[in-house]
Amino acid sequence: MSAVIDDHGHAGHDHHHGPAKGLSRWLLTTNHKDIGSMYLWFSFCAFLLGGSMAMVIRAELFQPGLQIVQPEFFNQMTTMHGLIMVFGAVMPAFVGLANWMIPLMIGAPDMALPRMNNFSFWLLPAAFGLLVSTLFMEGGGPNFGWTFYAPLSTTYAPESVTFFIFAIHLMGISSIMGAINVIATILNLRAPGMTLMKMPLFVWTWLITAFLLIAVMPVLAGVVTMMLMDIHFGTSFFSAAGGGDPVLFQHVFWFFGHPEVYIMILPAFGAVSSIIPAFSRKPLFGYTSMVYATGAIAFLSFIVWAHHMFTVGIPLTGELFFMYATMLIAVPTGVKVFNWVSTMWRGSLTFEAPMLFAVAFVILFTIGGFSGLMLAIAPADFQYHDTYFVVAHFHYVLVPGAIFGIFASAYYWLPKWTGHMYDETLAKLHFWMSFIGMNLAFFPMHFVGLAGMPRRIPDYNMMFANFNMVSSVGAFMFGATQLLFLFIVIKCIRGGEPAPAKPWDGAEGLEWSVPSPAPYHTFQTPPDMSDVHEHRKGTGGELTP
Amino acid sequence: MSRHPCIWMGLGLSAIFGQAQAAWDVNMRSGATDVSRSVFDLHMTIFWICVVIGVLVFGVMIWSMVAHRRSKRQHSAHFHENTRVEVLWTVIPLLILVGMAIPATRTLIHIYDSSESDVDVQITGYQWKWHYKYLGEDVEFFSNLTTPREQINNQAPKGENYLLEVDEPLVIPAGAKVRFLITAADVIHSWWVPDLAVKKDAIPGFINESWTRVEEPGIYRGQCTELCGKDHGFMPVVVEVKSAEDYAAWLGEKKAEAAKVAELTSKDWTLAELTERGEKIYQTSCASCHQVGGEGIPPMFPALKGSAIATGDIEAHINIVVNGKPGTAMAAFGKQLSEVDLAAVITYERNAWGNETGEMVTPKDVLDFKQAEEATQ
């Protein structure tokens, strides 16, 4: 299969132009690689901003007593940290990866809707500018937690809540457009012969993620609109005094919120499913079951929302239904983990940075899965709910899950993006510092949670002091290490050993058939995939023996 | 003689170790009730199941990471499917889950049975304190944090029950089934005592039910577990379980106290007496927002020092304290405080921090205000 760009027969399209010069290149670009890079840089900035808020939180919790900030500012920090990490760091990072990699993986010249692609990116800086500006407004920014339960976020909210609502609307529009673009690209622009079951898993998981986004972002928009009506137009959706229902808010929010957590993890599943086979030099085990498991997880994500609400007083039968449904998620998730482990089994393994992050992903995400299973057990959840045990749980699925997945992807594809190899020694240092820091920060949170420490409190009894100090030290270590990542990426962009088209000998897929760095325009003539057999699923490109 | 230092050292070490152990707690406590013990057992069962699965899965992974490195194996195998194995690892976890669900369901059904209670207590969450009302007993009171500000601001050493101590704990009898009817007056709170394994959200406009039966007298501490605003971290729950006789005696005392407060309303008060009482009320009910010095935290919590309300029209001042200010964090204290305490705190606010109005609001003024309001409705 040829990687050479074929110009013949495309007389009308043979004027290959490079990127425009200056600022307008970035403002007006419709190129999936430029937009992907902008998404990734934006996400990294948000990651540092949200991370510095986490540093404020951990500094205040370093010792009992109030030292650094007052409770009202502490609440703004926990809220903004959550919002920025979810909507600013993790989601845009995956959209960035999708922009860069999906066209390269399916042999498409660009995303299907390039102008909308530009618009959905540029909405984000506007949305986050608005959101962050609330911190400087009279009365402060959002202080009601990233889950913004009413009536704390309506009747009792600071005035800036209206800006928060508008920012959420903008982010939602951006996500929906991004999702439409991903679906349109995958369903319409696959290279000839690239059947659905030949797609790399990253493409599959993103396709399913995009459907989740389209299904739930309007629900989020709906719930914030109801808040807006309650605050400014005298309705009482969530006010019991006016005949409304504060619990309704939680049902609607979590109907969005639970699929949302899978939106943040499924693309990472996909990326890891490319990386583990590459460094095990062995095809992915159980490709078909991986696809079905992803679909099953996506389906289940819609019928488990009330497990976030076991203590609100839902009836016994409701409680049982949501407990059983939640436990079921362990089955498809287990299938995925077993498949990754089997992929490694009897492979020929090496541990470059992408593999290190991917292996840590599998182990630590599984630990987060175990605590998730424990949380599913409703009677036990009465003890865990809203304690640091929950904080430990979701940081175990999101930090080594989503974020390690993003780091693994970044190191895996950096040679393709920049044309240079990154500094492997520094990358390994980045991995080990992140790994140790992250475990030091989040593992002790299980202990203080079980010992009885509620989440979202700025001060605590001395019985929680020791482990909180350990957590803070780990968090500072993890936070500082991310500056090293920035350095590694800049170093890799500026120079380094030139990367071949396929820098990883075990890697498979169409993205490795184009030169490194990937030219500004790729696959203007689609590659022909009909010769690749379906039983070598998810492989694409030439096959290593 | 020579053995004394050893003995003292031993005692000292065990004291340090004992304390250190509490501070390094890694697990849930089994608690003080049947329910909390069955929840604990459930927790441990699932924990060990997870540990076994974890050891197996991570064991296989680590084995491949050690034994199947490229330095040991130049060529990888190429298998990538095995239907039998894939069916097995779908079905076996399903069976394990069923095994977990059975005891969980049994415990949950037990927890949900709040019928046939001996004592009923209505618990209401306020920003940021709990209110307890004994149904049918005419006894009700607020439970406020008593940890001094100096300890929170690191100006004094912290006590053992730092942030977990209140002026009036919820008192319940040992051995009796106590039913809790849980609600809230403003935002959502959550009432949690780990040793009782009771955690239930307090939601405005809803009444949630829960119950406990504690065998042994003792003091059990917990906290609010739903983010409820600024002082969410500062509204502890303390439950004191007394023997049946002690509980009866306590209940009698509380009833007598309530009668005494009614008497106080008709007493002739002096300005000094009212401001003295008012200062205490101010500290527990007002200072967390309006601050000890009356300077507030503008714009969310306006200053009272030199404010138009605290130095202007008396009726407007009584009105805002009694009815609150809708749409803001200013609660309606009319039902939270007695007429005496309302009068005292208003008088205090009109005479503290240089608000030298010299004006006095008596309990009777407040009562008149409330009655006039009721008449117009």
C-alpha cells in the first residue's frame, strides 16, 4: 500500500499550498492538524491553570486550620478546578487528538466539516475566558462545586453564576459541533475498503464518544437553562418553595454527568488499545469484543446515573435497580482490561514512555475501577458517599485514566507531529515522577475518606492530618512534574533526532504510512484498504511479520 | 528506682503510639450499630474480592512485564482471539457480581425499614448548623459548632474534637429505635454519623427517613457531607447516646428549660443584659457571615458596622432578622431563635462596634412585631 501522495487525476486540486503566515494561520485555519494542535495547546494551558488551583487546595489542606485561603475562596478553587479539568483540559485534549489522528487513521484528507471545526475550537477560549473572569467579579466565581447542585447554585449563588451558565452553553455548543464533525468524518471519509471493523480502536471509541456527547450535552444545556430561568425569570424548576424539586436538578445533571465520565475515558481506552499492541509487538487481543465492550459501556452509562444519588432518598426499588445496573459496568470494563493483559501476554515487550504510561493506565485505572465497584454497593456507598474515598476513586480513573492516556498518546504520536523523537530519558523521568506523585497524592485519600473525612472542606480534624500532608506532598510533586512535560514537548518541537515515518517497530496503522512530520495535507488521494483482511483488525497499513 | 524511667518511657511511647495509630487510620470503623457492622462486613467482603481479582490480573501483567520483555523474547506470539476464554471472563465476573449483590440487597432492605420507631426526631439542616426537634415532646434546639475561631485561625492549640464539637448534641436513648426525619431550610445538606452508618441528604421541601438503634451509650461524631456553602466544613453532627433513665432525665430538663425561656420573654430587660446575651447569640448565629467585628465580607455578606439597617429604622432591622432576605444567604431567624434571643441580638447589633444608637429592642417588641405580621396575613 502506497504512502506516496498521488497528484495525478486531480487536476483541479493539485495546487498544494502550505499553511498561511502569521496570526491568520491560526485564526482562520481549517486544517485538521493546525486545529488539533490548537486544541492540544489549549488543553495543556487549562491543565496548568486547573492544576495550579489544585495546588492551592492542597496547600490549604497541608495542615489542619485555615492558613492560606478563606472557605469562600476555597470553594471557588474546588469548583473551578473541577470545571477547568473536565471541560478545559481532558475533553479538549481528546478532541485535539481526534482532530490530528482520526483523518490520519482512516485515510481522510481532513475532517468532514473544516470550517465548523475552526468555530468549535475558537468558542473554547471565549467560554473559558468568561468562566475564569468570574473569579474577579464582585462576589467571586462559582463556589458550588463542579456538580453545581441547586439551590446552592441558584438562589444562593454569587451573581457571577449567569456568566458561568453562558460559559457552559458555549462549551456545550463547541462539544456538540466537535462531535458532529467526528461522526461525519468517520462515517463518510474512510478510505475505500476501510470497513468499520478495520478501524483502529481509537476511531471506534471516538465514534461512540461522539454519540454520547450529542446525547448528553443538550441535557447539560437544558439543566443550566432551567437554572437561568429560576434565577432571572421567576420559575421554580429547582425551588421547593415554588413547587419545584431540588432533586430534579440532580437527576438531570447526572443524566448528563455519568455519560460525561465515559466521554472522558473512552478515547483513552482507544489510544491505549493502539499503544499496548505496538510495544508488545503483538496484535490487539479480542478486537471485536473491545468494540462491543465499548458499546456496552456507552449503553450502560445512560442507565446508572442515580448511583451518584444513593443518599438523596430514592425508593428501595430504584436504589436496587441503579445498584445492579452500576455493578454490570464491571463486566465490559473487565473484558477490556483482560484483553489488554492478554495482548501483553507472550509479547515481546519494551517500555518506552508511551508504553509506561499505557501500562500504568491499565493498572491504576483498574484500581479506580475496583473502588468504583465498591461505590456501586448502595449500603456501603452510604459510608463512602461525598467523602475523600470518592475523591480518591474519581482521581484514580481520571488522572491515570484520562490524563495518563493523553500523555501516552502524546509521546506515541509526538514523532509524527513534530518529525523529531522526544527525549526518552526525560520522558521516563516525567513518567516516574508523575506515577509516584500521583499515587502519593491520591492513594491516601482512600484512607482519610474511609476514616470519615468529607470532601469539599477547607479544614479538618487532626485525625486526618497525617495522610493529608502526604497527599499534599504527592500533589506538589505531580504538579511540578508537568512543567517537565512542557519542556520535553518544546524540546521535541525545536529539534532532536529526526523521526522516521514509523518510529515504533511494532506500531500499525495508516498514520505511520505518511512521513514524519506529517505533511500539511495528507491522503488527498485515499489509500486503498481492500487488501487488508478484517482478521487483522484495527491495523491498517503494512503488517509487521 | 532504676526501673522508673523505663516504665515512664513505655507509657509515653504507648501514648504516642496510640495517638499515632488513630491518625494513621486506613479503614472504615465497624461502628456502633447492627447496620454499621453489616455495612462494614459488606465493605470488607467486596474489598477482599477486589484484592483477589487485583492480585490475579496484576500478577499476570507483571509476569508478562518481567518474562516477556524483548530482551528475553525476540519474537512475540501472534494469537489475538480465543472465544472460549472471552466467554469465560465475561461469565465469571457476572457470577461474582451476583454473589456481591445478594448480601448488599439484604442489608439495603434492612436499612430501608424505618417502621416501628420508639423515638422520632426531625433533623433540619440550616446554613451552617443542625436543628433537632423531638416530635411529640415539645423539645427543639439548634446544634452549633463550638470550636473557637482562634483554633481555626491557628492562634490557639487545637483541641481533640477540633471541628467535631457542638454546644448541644442530639441526645438519643440507647437500645431504642430512633427514626430521623431529615429535611433542610435553605440548601441541601447531608446528615452523617459514620459510627451509625447513617447518611441521608437534607433537602429543602423533602422529608427523608432514616433510623438507628445504638446499643451502647457514648458520643458519636460526624459532619455535614453535602457542599452547602461557605461553612460546609464547619457544621458537625454530634450524637450523645444516653441510657434510658439518663435520657428521660435529660428530656425532663429540656422541657423545664423551654418553660423558662417563655418566662424570660416577659421579664424587664436592661440594655446591658440584652447586649451581653446578644453578643453570645451573635457569635453563634451571625458572626460566620457578618464577622466578629461586624465588618462582613462584602458584597456577599454586608457589613453591619455602621450599616443603614443596624443604625436606622428599628422595625426594618427586626424585619430583616425575623424574615431574612429572600434570594440571599440571609436566613429568616424568626423561627430559629426565641423572642429573647432575637431581641438580644438586634440590641447588640445596634450598640456594638460603634453603632452607638443606645436603642433597645425588648422581647416584647419582637413578639408584637411577629403578632402584627401574623394578623396581616
